[in-house]
Amino acid sequence: MAIHKDNCNKSLETITNIPTALKMKKTKRTPKKNALIIMIIGMFVIATSQIISHFVKLPDLAKGSFIGIGIGLLILSVIFGNFKTSK
């Protein structure tokens, strides 16, 4: 049983012809969505630092750094999320 060259090309063509509905589309991130992600990360950093410092003795520099980074991310998210819509 020999496979003809034409049959191989046809099967390859059917594999590569994926309908456009099945292709993954890139979603555009809006500034509001980015601000929400940054806010969640900031809250997570602060909460994680509090939990870790409860169980493990952290130096003051580490505590302050984690809290400062978290607050900085929260402020950054407020600035990024504060866009006025044009009328």
C-alpha cells in the first residue's frame, strides 16, 4: 500500500486550514484592567508580607520594603485607573 504524494499534501492542507473562529485572539488590555491587576498585586504583596512576618521574624528593612512596594503599587493603580472618558 503506497501513499501518494498528492494525498499527503491534501491531509497537510486540511490540518493547516484551521477556521478563524478557533484561532486564539489576542485580547486588548484596557488601562482600567491593567490598573485592577496592579491593585490586586499590591494587596497581595501587603497581605503576604503580613502573613510571613507573623510566622517568621523578618527584619524591619524587609517589612518596610514589602509594605512600601505594596503601597506603591496601590498608588500606581489609582493613578493608572483614573482616566476620564471623552464626551
